Amino acid sequence: MRTRSRHTRATFRSGAPTVVAALLVLLLVPAAATAGQLAGLVKDLFDQVTINAPTPNPANPAATIDHTTHFFLGGENLSLAVRRLNVALAAQLASFPLASSSGGYTFGLSPRGEVVPTSTTFGPLFAERAVTIGRQQLNLGFTQQSTSYSAFDGQSLDPFSAGLRFISQHNNCCPAGANPADVTDLAPAFERDLLLSTLRASMKTSTTAFFANYGLTDRLDVGVALPIVHVSIDARVDGEILRLGSTDTSTTHSFDAAGDRLTFKTNSGSATGLGDILLRSKYTAYRTATTAFAGAVDLRVPTGDKDNLLGTGATQAHVFFIASGEYGRWSPHVNFGYTFSSGDTSVLASSQTTVPGVTVNETDLSVPDEVNYTFGFSTAVNPRVTVGFDVRGRTILGVPQFAATDTTYPNRGPLALPQPTYTATDEFAIEAPTGNDHQLLGVVGGKINLKGTFLLNLSLLFAMSNDGLKPKPTPVVGFDYLF
């Protein structure tokens, strides 16, 4: 069994100020300048698609009729779904899980006072184990992961998919002075038209996280994780007038002077910068040769630019319980906790073109609380290689639930009024006004001892559920070193 001498600990003490100074530099140096305002990108596209071209006024040839606000963002499905998607972008893109801050090596004192390893494995990749790294031990490292997202609430976002389909109803614009929110008054006939908007998007994040973990005592570790985040979004919204009241040759509703019924708007952007810094602490309350229990608190500080989706905009405290075991080469572990959130995502997700006389229900922009859990195991294949598997669960509380459904709109259609119904197929609509997103990630990977206490960490994250934003398989690579 390898030991660490008191000379090694003295060497660490002499080098610690240099390491701490380097970490402070990392924290204080500003990240690369960001591109602009990603939080409002998708919402702005939907606003653009509602803007129809003006048409001549038959009663006054010198004037035009403004159709800008005729297809208002009213209706629960579109107003809530678009904003909820923006909130999900901000909250989920900025809080994709970071690798465990616990180093691969853990140490304690032997009966003879020597510093000796206390685990047969290098530990889990995306979970915490209850043992600490040891008094006056310092673990440094980094991880890099690149993630793209394929679906939202089970509906594909890919460019060649059906996308997310939304319906906007025409307001009651005529005669002047009518109540614009009255969608039952469908005269004149062009007010029976609907606007179909379809979203497809490519969303990617890349996170490089630097972390440090220090053993204040044999039972208490403290740490910090500093993420540098890159976010890119390439979105497209197709708009189509469903002419249920106007004719095919009508220019009453059109997206340009040529009177096209189908158009599309695209927008893209990217941002790079400091994400939300994570401060960590863990205390081992009980330990035997085979079993350990600990409590931990992770504090996520809103240092990332929420307007560019680099941070959530909220202070989050993740309080959790840890149990782990050592049974020969096998080390099972369980984490269970609750995340308290205080703060809001960017208001850009809520800004919109105002429509006089129309009340729009705003989505709650606050970052929701979560229930978090992880369970899995690590096993030492040989003294230099540890492999493992984890399941990470995340239940996001109190968010609207959506699904593709057939939605019926009364008194719509090409026949004379009263026309019974018009049914829009596969509309991305509210399934429940509030509920919970249950997200599961599987993690498979391993840690390889390259030399001394230098470890190479390799893992693959993959989605096991469809709620919220669904990531594609995500490779993660990292290194850590114990001083």
C-alpha cells in the first residue's frame, strides 16, 4: 500500500499559496466577450413571423392597413410554450451536470500515523462518495464536455423533423373599437385565418470546468468549480397562413409584398464566457472499513450572463446526503438531495410585441427548485483502472407540461358560418398548466491512472427520458491530480 510521507505534506504546504493564487487569477480574469442576447433569440423569431405586410386601404388609397398585431401571441399554447422553452433554454443549458469534484484518491491516517489510501477505487465520475480526500490534500483538475440537444418534451427540434408546431389566432380587429381579444367574433371572414408557426433549432453547449478540492480536515472537504461555457443556437421558424377565411389570392395576410403564404425566419448566435461558479463542501459524518455517510452542500452562484444563456440567473443551494461503500473492488454509492433556487432567468424570454386590449399570460421566469438523486457503482478492474455506471435523476418542479396534440378551434373553416370546427394536428400544446419534468441521464466511463496521482477520466452521458431538453450522447474527458 502506497504511503504519503510528512515531507510530502510539507512540500504541499509550501506550494499551496502558488496554487491558490493561480485559482484566484482564473476566477478574476474575465472570459471572452459574448455575442448578443441569446435568451431572446427564439422568442424574437416568433415575434417576426407574426408581422404581416401592410396592405392598401380600400377606403383611402393613400393609406395602408397595418397587420402587425393581428396574429397576436395570445392563446395559452403559444404564449406559455414559447416562453417556457426560453426558460428551459436558460435553466437547462446553463446547468448541465458537472463532473464530481471528489478526487480519485482519498487518504487517511494509519494507526502508525502514516497517510495511506482509504479506497480501492478512484471513485465515481458524476456522483459523490462519502469519503473525503484527507487533511491538507489538494486535488486539481478539469473536464470538458460538448452537448447538443435533439428534442424538447419529446418533440424533435432537428432541421428535418416536424418541429414544434404552434397556432396563433387572429384577433378581432374590425370594426374599429371591437374587443381584440374576442376570438368568437369572426366577421369579416379573414379573421377566421390562423397562423401556423413551426420551430426547428440546433442548440449546442460546450463547458470546460476547472475545479479544486481541498481537505480542511480528515472529515471536511471544500471545493470550487469554475465553468467556462460556450453556447450556440441556430434556429428557424416557418410561418404559414392557414387561409380559412381569406382566399388564396388575398393579400390581406402575407409575409411580403409578393403575397407569399409561406416564409421562414432564421436567426443564430453564440456566446462564450464564465458560467455559474460552484462552491462545494462535504462532511463525512460516519465511517467504518466498509461504509460511510456524509452530507454536502453545493452553492451555485449566478456569475454567468443570463441574457446569453451562460448562467441561470439564480442562486442555487443543492443540499444532499451521500452513502457509499467499500466491498473489495466494488464501491456502490447513492446521492439524494434537494436544490433550492432563488432568482429569475432573463426577462428577454418574456418580452413581446404588445397588443392593445389583449392580456397575455406571462410565464413565471423564476428558476424552479429540483429534486436530485444519483445511484451507481465503481469497480477496480485493476490497480490502475476504475470503471463505473451511474444513473442521475433530476426532477424539475412546477413547470408547464407540453405534448403534441390535435387542437380544435371553433367556427373556423372555409364554409359559411357557423362552421363547426377546424382541427390543427400535432400542435405543441399545454398538457398540464403545471407539473414536474423527470429527467434521467445514464453515465458510463472510467478513470485511468497515468502516473503517480495523475488520472485520466473518460465518460459518456446519455439521456434516459424525454422530458424537457433532451441531450444527445455527450462524451466527457478530464484530468485530475492530487498534490
